[in-house]
Amino acid sequence: MNWAIIAVGFLVPIAVGVPTRLQPLLVGFAWPIIVAIGALLYVQFHPAAANDPNAALAIPFAALFSLAGGVPGGVLGWIIKLRRASRT
């Protein structure tokens, strides 16, 4: 599961930042914030997670694993975007 979070965090800045005007590095840093908010909402509103005292640990761990993939993905997306811009 952790590798899936890292892989998605790696691919999101490339998929969102390269074809649009958004900067991939900013998307790479914003993605963990979105993941943390999603994990927070899941823990707050899901009935099984609300009774689990360890569910609050899911929020920082999901965000950290997403950040571990989002930053390198943002750097790679930035490099791809620079190379595409220099070709034209």
C-alpha cells in the first residue's frame, strides 16, 4: 500500500503539471496536502476508522509517503517541461 501511495504521488505532478500551465514542483508539494485532507476526512467520517485510535496515524503517514513520491515526480516533471519548452 505504501508503494502505491508513493507511485501515485510520483505520477500526479507529471500528469498534471506537464501538459498544463501548472508548475510540476508546486503540484508535487500540493499533492501531499490534498492526500492529508482526504485522509483526515476519511478518519473523521468513516465509522470503522472513527473508533480506531490508530486511525489518526494514517494522516501523517499517508502525507509523508505521498510527499516522498511527489517531490521527485515534481522535479522530473519540471525537467520534462523545460526540455519540451526548449525544443520549440
